Amino acid sequence: MQSNLLVTYNPAHPGKAEREVRALLDDFGAFEFVDSTVQGVFLIHVEGPKNIISKMRKLPADSFENTFKWVPIETWVSSDVKEMSKALKGYNEKIGEDESWKLMLFKRQYDDHSTTELIKLLTEHIERKNVDLKNPEKLVVVEIVGDKAGLSLLDKDEYLDTQKL
């Protein structure tokens, strides 16, 4: 089963983080943890991850003591730059001409390119001019975990950073 939700946590407290994730997701139906080889990252399969995150954003901040980011993943591809770029090109049709966007890149166990270099390589394939790094309407999220990259195009309310609640 392919994961469609990535959750980051403090790797010093995996047990507490897992209990928190289980308690929070219990309210939203069935879910399944998928093996993650990276400390500090849970990969989970849930039904309707974007909808779940939108609802979770309304929870009190103290509901999240051990987890940091909750990211729906639309598709997984190879972390090869050509594969990621090919997938990101498809977002041109999904980002409106007047909509603002920004790329959010997180990489773990990946040393092929520096973060700055990788951002340049990936954003050159998104042909929308309206970049807004402070308050974008759309988030292009790239979560690299070793040889795989999870990609998503999200509205602001479909991404949760618990440290900004």
C-alpha cells in the first residue's frame, strides 16, 4: 500500500509521536502506517488526506506535542531530477494564471544536489510567474526521502505545520 500522508516528528521521541498520530487519526477513519526507513518521518496511508489536514488545522495547538509537519502526498516518483521535473510540469495546468504559488522542498537521505540548486532545477519547469514566498495560494511540495520523492500541489489549508499554529 502506497503512503499518501507524510508526518514529521522529533526522532528522539518516536513512541510519543506515533501515539499522537494514532490518537489524532483515529477520529478520521482507517489508516495504516507504511514502513519508513528515515527516522523522524512517518509514512501513512489514509482516506482523503487533504480533507483530514483541513480539519486538523482547526484543532487546538496543544493537540500536536510531538509532530511537526503533516503533508498529503499526491504522487510518488523517483528522486531523479528528470522524473521530478516531469511530474511538476503537470502542475502548470493546475495552477491558475493569476494564482500565486511557492515551492517547498524538504530532502532526507539525498545528496545529489544542494537545496538551492534543486529548487532552481525544479522551479524552471513551473511556468506560472506569480511566485509568492510569504502568502501563496498554492503550495508545490516536494518531499524527498532517499530515492523517492513525494509530490503535491496543495491549497494553504491542506498543509499543516504545527509549529506555526
